[in-house]
Amino acid sequence: MESKRSASSSARVAKPADSALRIYEQSMRNLRLSHRHKIANGKSAWSELNRAAHGDGKSAGPRKLAIEDASVLASELYVFLKEVEPRLKQLGVSRGELCRRAGFTRTAEKKLPEDAKELHRLTLPPDVDARQRGIRVGAEKYEAVIRQLTKALGDNVELVADRLLRGTSLHRFSKSPGEWSDLEKVQSRLQVIVDNLDQDFDLLKTYRRTAQLKSKWITDGGLLGWPLYDLDPCQVSDPTVEEIQSYRADCTAAADLDQAYYRRNQSVGHRIPWGGWWLFGFESNAIQGDEFFFVPHAPLGHVLMWDLPDRRADRASYDLAVSKQVSDKRQLLDIKNTPGELIDPSDDWDATRARPTGQTSAAANDGVQLQYHFWLLAYPHPVSNALVPTLFQAGEEGGAYMLPLDMDAMDMLSNAVWVSSTQHCNVIEWLKTTLTDIGEDGLDPIERNMRRTAPWLLDNPILRRQRESEDRSRRLDDVFRADSRSVARLKPTK
């Protein structure tokens, strides 16, 4: 009896330790998957699949797909793989290699025969019973193969997932308007605008080509870093060992395809201890001047955010702070008869120099600096092969602020205030009003501006330099051919 009591007592004592271990393991898992959880924080089909595969790091954990959803996804994946097979073959990516990249096969020092059998249970040919085939219902493997497939092809994973998951409960079309909050509808609509732009202008392909060229040139000794800042070896005249190591790290990051549009930073999209209620979006290394705006963009306006209290924590302090800041911003209009920072940027295109102008400053604005103006971009996601709506502010000492607009970011904006020289409102309310202001062209102002500026991406500094390099090579080739013909004419005949 004593023995049993001792064993029972030991078990009771062990429970807190076991619980602490589980909490620790869950925390470590969430840390490892933090980037996946951010991807899962939107309202697109790709976000929903990520949430099913990895959870959201909050209340929802990984879950299995319903057999009906798995059947639709496996059927669409079967058709899609057939379609892209010639492209994969051209890229040298076999089905076995795709499975290896997705983590379905074990690696070994010696080369093993290719194993693509896992694709058998992730795809469903026509007229084949899903249960008899034993297709997978775990979302994680579908997420992995789609992620690696689109990465190999260079396709927009948001568009591919939207196609593959159409007809499942993970797709937005499966839900009625009443099942969505206004915040979710706004986020989804912004993503649809970006998806439509990518389909019409092939933006992700252009972004990818730009990144590849930049990486090659940096590796070969170049300095051009658009849309991030250029490498600058002239900053240090007599470098120390530490400065050499730091510059070497900058070169490595600049040549990294995965950091072509953001410098890697684990804090992006998260709240940090000293930051208050807003999400961290600094240290991207993005250019802060007009030259950045070759990217598709639309003006959002002047937004009060940095110095506001948390509305949810202290509504009274928040309301008073908003009133004071709005009054301060408009005071310049009374003193100088100018809207000051509240003036709208010209957002023009300089046809002579083939570059954007007037986004962050303009002489016509009496020298007013517009770096505090906020913008909406169609921009690559920092960790996913996707094009997403992104918040951008050129900023000042802290560097540019850039943040993918997932649901956490949308919730943040519900605490921010849009302000003009005559009115102000919650940013989400402004977005709701703007997204429903449909003109005779069938477009709202955000999509209209993004479509106007989308063609500018093809003139970005990287692609322009590539065209100039190709033109010099063609002209050199013409000179070489002309020299060859001259030599042929002078050659003596027998």
C-alpha cells in the first residue's frame, strides 16, 4: 500500500514538471514556426492552408482536412502537376526532387534512388476513389509541396493556392458575407487586388527576375541594391577587422535571394517590448526616397500611429491624444496657410529620367517633406513566395517602415487614425470607404492607383541596368561583326 501511495505521490509531483515541459516544447515549436504562423494570419486560401498545417501560434493548432476538402485539393494538385510538368523538367526538378525539397524523403550521404511515392497519396486522378487510394488528410504535406512547387516555378503561391483550394471550405468563396468580419473583408479585398495585379502584369515574375539579377551582380562585385540601399564600401576609409566582417555580412545579405526585398529580421510583424501596441516593421533596409516607388503603390495618406496610446487599454487617453495630434497637424494650415505635412504627394512619373518623382518630397510643396505619408504596396512577402498588400512609410531616423497587411496588421490599423486637412477617421473606416468607392472604370481608388503604377516596375534600376548592359553587348557585337567583314574584304585572293 505504501508503495502505491509513493508511486501515486510521485505521479502527482511530476505533473507540474510535465506541464512545464509541454509548455516549453509548445513555445519552442511556435518559435520555429513563427514565420509560418504569420503566413497563416491572412484570409486567403494560402493562409487558411497554413493555419490548418501549422496552427496560428495562438488558439488554433494544426488540424486535419475533411476528406471532401482533401479530395478536391488532391484532384486539383494532380491536374496542376500535369500542367507544369514540362516547366519542372526544363528546370531539372523531378517529382522525386520535389518530394526531397518538401521533406518527404530522408537525406543520406550516398545518393539514393528518387522517391516520389508520397505524391501518390497527395494527388487524386479522375474517377479514382479518394478513400481507396488512401489520400492524405493532414494539411502539412499539402502545404509543403505547394510551397516548394511554387518556389521552384517562381509562381505566386497565393494565386496557385487560390486555384487549388477553390471548392474547399478553406477558400473564401465557401463562406457567406455574414461569416466574415469587416476587418477580414478589407484584408481579403486588398489581397484580391494584389492577386489581380499579378495576373494582369506578371509582377511576381518581374520581382523575381530583379532579385536574381541583383544577386548575380552583387556576387560579381556590384553595389546596386534596389529596392534596398546600395552597398557602400566608401563609408569606411580605414576599416577595422570588425568593420570588414560587418561589410562582408552586408554583401552576403545583399546577394541572398531570400533577402532581396527585406533584410531578415525575426521581429517583423510582432510586438516588441519597447514598441507599444504597433507591430515592428523597421530595419528592412528599404530606400526612403522617391527611387523606391518603382513598386506598384497607392497613397493611403497621413496616419497617426506612433505616439498614440492603446485605444483598448485607455480609451480616454487615446481620444484626447487623437484630438491633440489632429489639431497640431492642422495648425500649420492656420499659421502658414499651407496644409504642411497633410499635403498630398504628387506621385508622378518623370518621363525624361524614367523614374518616380514627388512621392516623398517636391519643390512645388514649399520644401515640405512627405516621408511620413503612408502607402499601400503590392510587394513580395518577406518569407513566402507570394505577393501581398503591404504598408509602407518612408520614415526618417528609424528607417522605412514596411509591414505585410495580415490580420494582425489590420487589427493594428484599427487603432490608427487617418487624417487630412478637413477630416479624420479610423484607418479601417477609411479603407472601407475607399474600397467601396467604385468609379465608372469599375475600380476603387486603391486598385486604380496600383494599376497606374504597376508598369513602373519594369523600369526599376536593376532591370534598366540589365537592358543597358544588353544594349552595350549588342553594339559591341555589331562592331565585332563589322571588323570581321572588313578583314574579309582585305584578305588577298589567290
